[in-house]
Amino acid sequence: MITNQVLLLLMLSILWPTIALPFAPGNIGNLFGMPESDGKILQRSKRGWMWNQFFLLEEYTGNDHQYVGKLHSNMDKGDGNVKYILTGDGAGTLFLIDEKSGDIHATKRLDREEKAMYTLHAKVLDRNTNAELEPDTEFNIKIHDINDNAPKFAKEIYFASVPEMSEVGTSVATVTATDADDQTYGNSAKLVYSILQGQPYFSVDSENGTIKTALPGMDREVKENYQVVIQAKDMAGQMGGLSGTTTVSITLSDVNDSPPRFANHSFRVTAVESTVIGAAIGRIKADDPDVGRNAEMEYTIVGGHDIFNIITDQITQEGVIIIKKPLDYETKRDYEFRVEVKNTYLDARFIHGLQFKDYATVKVTVEDVDEPPVFTRNPYIIEVHEDTAAGSFVGVVSARDPDADNKPVKYSIDRHTDLERLFNIDSVNGTITTLKALDRETSKWHNISVVATEINNPRQTTRVPVFIKVLDVNDNAPEFAMSYDTFVCENVKAGQLIQTISAVDTDEPLVGHKFVFSISPTNPNFTIDDREDNTANILTRRGGFSRREMSMYLLPVVISDNDYPIQSSTSTLIVRVCACDSRGNMQSCNPEVLPFSDGLTTGALVAILLCVIILLMIVVLFAALRRQRKKEPLIISKEDVRDNVVSYNDEGGGEEDTQAFDIGTLRNPEVMDANKLRRDIIPEMDGVEWLFEPAPLNTVHVQSVFNDGHPIYYLLYLFDKQCSCEWLVQFICQTVNSFHHIGVTCNGKCML
């Protein structure tokens, strides 16, 4: 049995080239406590420790403490007066020293993987005096490795993938293991990789653990997943080495190596003729064993089709047949076309020699349904002239039953779209006529809905919009575009512009409005210049206007359009004579009050006399109208009242009419107030229009005043509104001057 000292000596001989010992070869015997060789002269050396480094094998399994080595100092004479003291890593626990001999023992089994080296300190003391004989010195105990750790992989299972159909030697993944043993000592940590499961599909590089494909043409569609077991063994794979294993799950990823194929090359689809455009009527599907984008397909109709189209459902990869145009059972009942399917993405490695497309035939059968009537047009746009008499023809709508039996239909107007009931329709032939005259100025368009209903099946109805455009007829005369406040200065010169006028017309001729303006060519005061742009300038024909002679002129202007029939109207422009400064700015337009001149002409006297006669006639008529409001008494005498019952009827009117009389007047008609007249209601006159307000005079329509058949009643109405006799005299006088150009000064007084 080899002793620990001999084993330590053998280890030192192995490590001798790397260990520098501080002692001479002649001192080796002192280090291990062995006697010196005979025949040699012993020489005294300096004091010092007789050691440098100790070595100890890990995982000692003996029953006794494991001997480490011996400390010896040349101060130790062997007489027992020297005491050895040990401190440092594990001193007193892991490592014990014999204080007399300096022998060191390990008390426990040590693991190099936990700690590979221990550093300790040693002292030599005089046992009697405890004086230091040697200084504190450091030394190391190095733990030598043994192969006590098996290789380990980081994971118990790895996942990897490789494309199917990969060439032999294609790298799949690399797995490595680690060994906790000393990498620098022996083969305890030298690993070799091998494959235990997975042949003949895969192989592994023995040095670096790289897994590679070993079999060509591996097809994912045949087998997709493989379980490969890899082993790592230390001691360079020799017998007795330790090993560890791991599992690698390898998946073959898909490549586009399979074309799409129809399992059935003929499909039959049924569709009802009422199917709406864009609706799907059927689906067809081709099979592709590939997955992901390699299985994406595109369906097309060979040569296209007018009625049908096919699109690809990206989720199910089916071909969806849809309607492009309406189906008609009565027109065509069967259709047939070819569908092509192909992959969207192709792999250039596999397209040689393979046809990556397939074909199928689709037959579509159309089924008949009871369809509602169909109008020949949708919508209808009809034009009709305004002012067309009731019952006039507007247009015709027509609908038919598209079914084979062609059932009869009837027509009606949705009255919700014709609330004013302007139109009517013949229920049999669809003729639309007017119920009332149409006015374009009220509404230019009328939008109605016509309903066609099958007589035998009232649930089958169809609506169509009918847009009726009312065409313009030149039935409105042009008139002033606005109300003008016109004046002329007293110091104006001939040819001076005093007003620019324009006109409007509610009609809409096709070529636009073109108005013509004119006045009497014999008018001595004013002229008109038609600018031919629908405006005209009013100019003075003379100068020397005077408020004393005439404070206001009424200028009738005739405005005509150019459409057929030509419409014209006369609008009167009121021109006031005003005092102006030198720059033409108006200062005052009030008429000056001047006494009558003694030298009146015969014409002036005739005009004054005419005014007086007209005024007297107005007063007489006015009084007569007021007296007509009185009714004859029901009872003439008082005797008729006594012991008699009076019956009367009071119809119409309201509370104000009952207040117009007193029941007492029936008993005593003599006391009835003859002057009690109603003043709360102004008599309504047909054809009467405002001439001008009591304020400053403005534009009036003379033609409507003097040609409507009621000039006297209109003057009475104005007199009643103005309550001024002087105003009426002034108006009559100015009117006479305007039409007869007499030049009478209008400053008369009312004599009523």
C-alpha cells in the first residue's frame, strides 16, 4: 500500500517543471521528515520554512484524516521546544496541524468545484516563551481534480426548424454542454457529442454539437416533426467517461413544393333570378397540402365573364362566385364557365416540371321567382310649360311584369309626394295629367313617386321617381328693381344725369333678360338713355326747374322684355324738385308757399276750375257713401212699437258689428244719431293700390291708378286716410300739372 508521503512525492515529480521550490535538493529529506543521506557534509543554512505548496486530491473517501503534508523549520532541533501554529482558510476546521511535528491533515472530503485552492498562514513559536522563531508566512493547498462531474446541457429540450426538401448537410441547430471538471487537467472536461436518436435523418458534429440534415428530400407533408437525442460524453468519449443528454425537437418548415388541385373538376351552382348584384351564389375549393402563404390561392374565370365573377376568400382559401349583373330567368336559365386556380406565391426551386395551377368547370342554373313590375325608365324626367290648364297632358310612364306570364299592372301616385294634388295618373295606361295650373314662379320642379302594382299580386309593387320640370312662360312684365328716391336740382343744366334705373323680371328666358326702357318722346322735362345692359339713365331735357312752378314730376317709364309674348309695364318715377348747392348736393325739397299771381293765364284758370269741380264731386260722393251705411229703421213710428214683437236677424260679423247699433233705437228711431259712422274698418276696393304714403312721395304706378276703373274711390280712400283736405287739393293740382303741363301753382286752400 502506497503511503500518502509516497503519493505526494509522485505528484511533486509530475509538477516539478512548474513549481519553484525555495530549498536545495539536499533539504528534501527535512521537508518530509526523512533522515539525511550519509556521506554528505551537512551545511548550515539560513533560518526559513522548508515548504512551498501542497497538493490534495478531491473527494477523499478514506476513514482516516487525509494527510496533506508537513511543515518544518530549520529552527526545529527536534527537542520539542518548537510549536507550529496554523491560521487561514479552513485552519482548525478543514485543516489541522500537529503543533509539535508540523504534520497537516484534512478533516473533510474536499470538492475542487467548490474551492480549488486554500491559502493558509503558519507560525513557529518557542514553546516556553511563545516568542516567534519564524515570521508569519503564507502557503497554499491546491485541490487536484478528479472526473466527478458529468456534462450538462443548458436545456432539457431544444426546438429547431429546417425547411423541408433541404440538402444534406444543412445546419439545423447547435447544442453545447458544459463540464464542471478542470478544463486544464487531463480529459475530465473534454467532451465528445454523438446522436442517440434521430438517424438517418440527422447527424451531429462530435466536436461542436452542430446538428445537420443527413437525408435528402425530407417532405413536410409526409412527416413534419422529429425528436433527436444528443449525448455529450467527457474523457474524450473513452470508456468510463461521464455523459449527459438532451432532446432536440426539429420541425420541417413548409416550402411551396405542392401545387393546388381540385378534388372535383366540375361544380354545379343554383341562383335565383332576384339575387342582388354583388351577392355570393356559391363557393368552390381547391386543395393545397402546403401551409401559410405557400397555400394561398387565387381563383379567376378563364376569359372573364359578363354576368359572374369569382374572388378568393383569404380566410378559407375558397373561390366565391358573385353576381356582376342581374339574372333574368326569362332571358337565360343556364350558364357555364371555367375557373382557374393557382398559387399566389411560387418558389423558383420547384416550378420546373410542375404545373402550379388547376382548372374546373362551373355550371350555374337560374331559378324563376315572382318579380315586381319593372319600369322602362328610372327615373323619369318630364317637362311641362307653366300656366297649362288643368287636365293637360304631362307625360307617360310604363311598367311591365318581367315574369313569363306577364301579369297586368296598374299605376298610382303616392300622394305623400303630391300633397297639393297637382297631378293625376291613368291607372291603366300610366298617362300623367295636371289637376291644377302650374306656376313656375311658385315651384320650378315637382318630384312625385309613381307606383306600379301587379293586379293579381298587390304585394309586388315598384316605385319610380318622376321629376317634372315646369318650363317658363313669359307671363310676367318687368318692373323697377327697387324703389327710387329721385330729385332734380333747380339749378340743373340740360343733359344732367339724375337717376340710373334697372328692372327685374321673375321669368327666366332661355337667352337671358333683355329689357327696353322708354318714356314719352314729347316729355319736355326729361329724356331717357337706354344703356342696353338692362339699365337706363334718366337725364334732364332742360334746365331752370323751380319749386315755385312744380315741386314734383311724375315720369312714366315703359319697361318691355324681349321674350315671346312680349310683356311690358309702366312704372312711374317720382322726381322731386329740390334746392341744391353749387356742387349739386340736395339742401331742401319742401315746396315754397307763394301767393297767387294776378296774371294767371287762361289755361291756368281752366285747370283751377277743373280742380274745384273734381273736389266738389269727391265731397258729394264721400258723403253719399257714408250715408249708405245707415240702414232703414225697422219701425217707422212709436205706435208700431207698442205691444208688438219685433223680429230681426243678425248674421255674420262679430262683437264690433253688434256694437254698431243700440237696441233702443228700434223703439225710438227718431233719436238715432245720423252722424254715427263706423271708422274702424277701411272699405276694401278691388284693384286699388297704394299711390304713395303721406311721407315724401315715392315711385307709383299711375297706370294702375287711373286705368283700373276706380279712380274716384281710390281718391276717397286716400282722403279718408290723410284726413287733410289741403293734401287732397295739392295732389289733384299736381296730378293735373303732370298730365297737362299747365304749370298752375298748387297752394290752394280747402273750402270744405
